[in-house]
Amino acid sequence: MTMESTTTLEQPNAPAVASSDLLAWEVEIHNMRCICFATTKSKAQWIATRSYWEAYGRNGQWPRARAWRAERHDKSRLALETRQQAWSEDHVLNTQSR
């Protein structure tokens, strides 16, 4: 297969995001919101779920985690933390890169 014969599904003029880029996601579980840094939406939901279980226990069931991008927090230094966890939005705002 040659390079000329491959097709791409990328949108023109859309910024490329490498799979290793940590992005900010806002995640909601039971009306509680947090910010997680992950490469994908599903990973952010898992980080939030794990943090929820650590704080409140498993309760025998999976909590419903909804997630959406929070681009305004992409530059936070918390994205560089080695332990992936959920953060309150206030904490993230207080650690934004200037």
C-alpha cells in the first residue's frame, strides 16, 4: 500500500491531537463534578469512577459518569501529576499555568 492510496477521516483544518496528549475533561457522577486529565473520554470517566469509589466506596454498582471536554483547563500543571485522579474545579483553577 502506498501513501497515495491511504485515506484519512480527519477533518480539514482540525487541530491534530496525539493519543499521548492529556486533555482536560469535566466528569459528573451523581451531580458531583470534577476535572480529570486523560487521553480519552472513557479514560477520564474511569479515573473519575475510581476516585469516586475511593471517596465513597463501591456500593455494589457502577456509578453513571458523564464526561465532556473542558478545554479551558488543558494548560493546568495538574495534567503532569503522576497519579491520575479527579480534581475539584476550584483546585484546578488555582493551579492554572499563567
